[in-house]
Amino acid sequence: MTDQVRGGRRRRWWSAVAAGGMLAPAVITPPEAGAWLPAVLAALALAVAICAWPIGRISLAQAASGLAALSLAADCVAFGKPGPALLWLPFEGAALLVVLERAVRDVPGPRVGVVGALTGAAAVLLPLRFTLHAPQTGLKESVFAASLAFFPVACATGVGLYLRSLDGRRARAVASARREQRLEVAGDLHDFVAHEVTGIVLEAQAAQLGEGPPAVGAEEQRALLHRIEQAGLRALESMDRTVAALRGADGVDTGEPPPTRSHGLADLHELVARFASMTAAAVALSLEDEVAGALSPEAGDTAYRVVLEALTNVRRHAPRAGRIEVFAGLTADRSVAVSVADTGGVREPERGSGDRPRGGTGLAGLAERAGALGGTLEAGPYGPGWRVRCVLPAIR
């Protein structure tokens, strides 16, 4: 049994106790005092105010509207001598104020205006149940009593509106956080899974086209299949972490690690070596010693993703590039520059252009991420080929 269910049952139990307490004095009151109707209305009002809604198919809006309609109808009934019946007036009035605050806060959509107006009217006009029917009071006393009741009604409405705004702000913050988390997961999916799948596809295409030696030996076949297997396992691992992150975004504690681990410039050796094993191009990495520890963890992860995206684009759009150079070093103003340049070759549709047939979101997203960190990212022709260059501020 969840805490919410247990809490709902406790509140229903307390509402039953409160309603019983309201009805008990009516049992010993003489019938001519007319105590039963105000006692029943006060008991119903307390039950609606205390219970957790919805109960079955009955929502808070329906319960509040029904209570307000009964209260307004009772205002038209003469109770005879109002003395004993006045005992239940404060309880019903306080309960109506609580119901009004809850309705203004929780009733969704345009119905909140109707339910709030009906409940507020019942609370404001509640004193008229006695002032209109008592022989010693009249219209002047009724207007005065309703004016006095208007102030607590306005306060309850204001509290409900304030809490409703806080709930809305909290809901928007949660939705925004979930959206950002899903966008981050989508970025991880693009950066890591797409990279591995692209490698698998290109390896398979190269094998089908028969590129390389006319006869491929068993050893080369095993190496090819091993590379495809490892890339597939890495893609599956990234997918598992993505699914775990999406479950966590919906409030389910999976106890699993975050979607992807943070990378940095130190991981470029492994990335470049893995890329070099899956391409015929000469791949060179130049990593200056001064950049070690020069970037914050978030900036280092961004730099790694820039290199990953650029190498993936080389596979897609310049598969015949003869040489690829990866560089990471300090600039003149002590920022960290990371670049990936290729020497061209037969090139597919230009990367980053508006008419790219598919994809095209990787560099744009990384440019926004670099800009948020105070850096820049640019991509364009460079000599006979293409270059992606990212500059990020150093932490020292």
C-alpha cells in the first residue's frame, strides 16, 4: 500500500470522526430548535474539507459544487428560532473557506472559476441563513454580515491562487527539468550510439563492396567481425543507459548509473585509436601536455563530443579522406582549442548545410553547448578538406 493511499484512508477516517462530532449535539437538541439541517450541512462541509479527492468518480470540483449548492439552498430555509442552530455556523463557515482554498488551488482548467465562484458565494451568503429569517434582523444586518464574511473569503481565495501559482511554477520547473534531461539523453544517443552504428554500417558497406585485397583471409574476417561486435556492444550499452535515464526522468529509481559517463581530453587517445582501426585513412592525434586538467569536467566532455561528432561526420561525408588530424592545445589567450581536420576526398553533401538529407543536428547542438560554456564552435572548408574547431575557456 502506497503512502498516498494510506494518507487518503486516514483523512477519510478523520472526516468521519469530524462529521460524527457535528451530528452528536443535534441528537440531544429539541426538534423544534431546527438543529438537524445546519448540523448535517456542517458535517458535510467538514467531510469535503478534510477528505482527499477524488474519491472514486467524485472529484473535488463535483464535491465542492454540490456542497455549495446545498448551502445556498439552505439559506432560503427558515430554521425557526436561530439560537441553537447558530452553534454549527462557525464550523460550516470555516469548512467552506477550506473547500474554497482547495478548489481554487486544485480544480483544473476553466472549471476553477465556476467552482470557486459558487463556493465563495456560499461562504459569503452563509450568515444570511439566519439574518434573513430572524425577526430582529433585516436587510441592513444581512448586508453587514455578508460584508464581514467577504474578507475571509477573499483571503482564502488569495491563498488558493498563491499556492496554485507555486504548484504551476513547480510543475513547469519539473517539466523543464525532464525536457532538459531528455534532450541530454537525445544528445548522448546521437553522439555515442550514432557514432558506433555509423561505424558498423560503413564496415558492412566496405565488406559488401569488396574494398581492399581481392581475397580476404580468415584472420581479416575475424578482425572485421570483432570490430563490428565491439561497436554493437558499445551501442547497446549506451542504449541501456539511455533507457535507464528515461525511466529515471519519470520518477522511477532504477539504481543504475547516469546515461553516459563524462569524458574528457584524456579519452581522445582511445577514441582516435578506435576510429583509426575502422578506417583506411591516416589518423594523427596531437595532444599538448598543457591541456591536461585545463578544462572543467563539462567543458572536457563537450570537447570530447566535438571530436566524436567530427569523426562521425568524416565517416559519413568524407569516407575517402586520406588523412585526418585531431588537435588539442592552448591558444594565445590560454583557451583550449580542439579541432578535427581532414584532407578531403570524394565528399558527400556538405556537412552543416541546410539541404543535408538527414541528421545535421549534432554540430548545431554542440555549438549551443559550447556557447553556454563561453566558447565557440565553427565548421567549414579548410584547405582541400574540412575542419571542425571548438575553442573553450580554460579553468586556469
